[in-house]
Amino acid sequence: MKKFLPIIVILSIGKLSIQLIGNRNYGFHRDELLHLSVSEHLDWGFMEFPPLIGLIGKISYLLFDYSLMGMRLFPTLAGVGILILCCLMAKELGGKSKAVLLSGICILAFWPFFRNHTLFQPVAFDQFFWTLGLYYLIRFMNSEDKKFLVLMGITLGLGLMNKYTILVWAFGIFIGLFFYQKGKVFRNKWLYISAGIGLLLFIPNIIWQAQNDFPLLKHLEVLDRKQLSDLNPMEFALEQLSFPITLIVSILGIFALFIDKNLKKFKAIGIASLVIFATMWILNSKAYYFFAAYPVLFAVGAVKLEALIAKRPKLIYPICGLLLLPSVLLIPEATPVLKIESFVAYQGLEEENGRIELSGDYADMFGWEEQVKLVDSVYQSLSPKEKNNCVLWAENYGEAGALKIIGKKYGLPNPISRHGSFWTWGYGNKNADVWISLGNEKPSVERVFKGVQLVKIIKHRYAIGEENGIPLYICRNPKVDIEQWWKDYEEHIFD
């Protein structure tokens, strides 16, 4: 292991350095604001996702306050952990230094990982748990040591508390193990103990789901209706072709698991990967869900490539260069290593009607601070009595998250919103004298209040389209029963 350590350390430092440069730029993403908001309401589950992201957000807050760099450190560390595990898997699969190097380079060359390991979302941790579980599976296949089955179960349980998509991973592993020593492992009681441990860790979220009428099912229904149903079934497969050079390594890995005499003992992993891919395709999943399966395939492909060039080992360096150099040019699109003005020039973006269209993720990092400042200016204009009886009502979780998280430094009261988890935290003071409405359209506010005054239409040069041209109102004199109005919206909280 000592001879591989310098390679792993250097690659890890490279990954960490690039991510840290990107982590400091732009602002909070709307999803990050939601994940930090739920960290202030820790529970065994949330309307949109399992509870682990909330716990990590709370730890981030305790260590770094609501710092952009501090918050994004955690997904970045998960990304570095994936790189380290990929290198270790290459070693466990029989690879030597060249395979370890190449497997780590593949992680660096797969540029979507830079995006995944920047944003404070469950995605980075999901990829980490997938990779960690497969690492333990490889260790078990090499040693038959039951402790690795137990560690797989713990990994599965933690993964379920992070993102439900790991169930597809578990299904793939389950099918794949039938092809490991003719299913001998299913006669091993420790496999069932492992599964039981995973279930035990997950039970609190199952109970929470039952107590809250299974919001997961409602969320999936809306997600399918509004997003997944519009996806072309071929997009899932075609998106994988967007990364052709690393894809070659992973495909080589798949074939090697079936035909290479030194790797065939790990064939179950190849079966599992194919089952996962097919399952996600059938379920019309988003393409990036499958990215979590790539690290193990990179490791296998790297081991096979090392064997293929064994007589000319120096070929590994141009191969690494071929993998890495094209991705370097794409890194600014995945993580904000460039200041926004430099990125606009790099992309050759043109201003139209006072706006510059950024990609969705980057556009979602702009405008929140300005929204909060405007709300604060209205709030500060109120009398002391009105301030004590004021509700901030935001239309969506991005706006509500901005008021909740960024608004802390302005001393703003906690906002309310009828969107997702915010709905579960209630409507605040139903007898408030003044409501400041952010993002809600005129018909929505006029339906609730007798007095409605438009303060400003908020625009931002870089913000995403849905956050441009949004209204800011001061509202008074509710003409509906606020409690009933809130309750009646339950069926629409994911809209």
C-alpha cells in the first residue's frame, strides 16, 4: 500500500484544490438553501428526501456557520473519498501502480463529478455510499471475511438515509450475487444480518414516512408527471455517451469482468452494473443517477488497461493525458472556478434585454442575496409594532430558503412558504398585521388579502428565468381563514 500512497495523495490534492477554488465562487444554489433550511428542523425525514442531508447541514452550520466554502466542503470531501476508494478498488482488483494512477485520473477526467462534488446536495454522498459499498463487496470477494458484509449493510442503511436511489444499487447487487460462486453467499447468514442492519438503520425514516402519509410517493408522482415523463427514454443512455473517453474505460471494465481470467471472479459486479443500468433506464431515471456506478467500472477498466499495456507500461502516461486534458477545458462548466465575468467571456455569452442566460445550475446561484436585501429594506421600513407582527411569505423553497438562511445576517424573521418541507413548518402568525410577499403572483396575493401594494418587480442579470420579473408585495388585511387556506394547499405542496 505504501508505494501507492504518493499517487493517491497527489491525485486527491489535485481534486481537492480544484473543488475548493470552485466552492468559493457565486452564491448559494436554491437546493443548497433548502438543504440548509431543513437542518434547522432536524427530523427522521423530510418531504423531499431522507434526513441525512439535514444532519450534515447542521454539522456544517455548527462548524462554519452558513459559509459557502464551509457548506460545500462536505460534498467535496465525499468526492475526494470517491477518488481514494476508486484507487483502492483498483488495487484490490489486482492492479498495480499504473492501474491505481489511471483509476484516479478517470475520476478527475469525469467532469460531471466536479459539479456533483461542489453543490451541497445528497448526490455526492449517494455516489460515495455506492462506491464504498462496492469497495466492501470487492474486499469480501477477496477475503470471504464476514465483516465486509456487515460494513456493506451499514453502508446501505446510511445510504438509504441519504437518498432512496441506493435501493436500485441494492437490487443490482442482489441480482449480481447470484453469479458469485453460484449464489453461495445466499447460504451465508451474515448476508442476512447485513441486510437486517441496513434495514434497522432505515426504520426511523420508514416510520416517519408512515406517520406523514408517505410523502415520498406523492413527491415521486409529481416528479414523474412534471420532469421524468417529459424525458426521452433514449436520453438516459445517450447522456452516457457525452463522456466518450471515460466511457471507453468503463466499457472495457464491463467486458473485462466477463472475459478476463483474473477478473472473472468479480463478474457479479458486472452483472450488478448492467442490472442497475437497465433498471434506471426502464424507470426513466435522470442520466446522472447512474454516475454513481462509474467509479468501480473505472477501477476495473484501469486494471485491464494496465494488463493490456504491460509490455509498454509508459503508454499509461499518454493515456492519462488523453483522458484528462479534454476535461480540463470543461471544468469551468462543472464547478465555478472562474469569476462570473470570466466565465461569461469563456462561454461567449451575449447579453439580451439586460440578461445573460447561464446554465441552470449557475443561474440558480444568483439573485438570492438581492432578493433578501430588498425584503429587508421593506421590513426595516415598518414600524416596530408592525415588525413584531410581520410574516415573510415566499412562493418557492428557493426564495424561502434565501430568506431563512441569508436572511439571518439581516435579522429577518423566519419565512413561510407552501412549497415542500416549508409547508410542514406552518404558516407562522395568522394574525399578522403585515405580510411581505416574495415571488407570489398578483392573483395569489389578491385572493388572500384585501390590501395589496406592489413594491418592486425584481430582476437580475444572471438569475434563472423563474426568478426574474418576480413581484415583491406588501399585503394587509387577510380576507380568508389563514389556517384553512394553508391546510387546503396540502395536495399542491410539490407543484
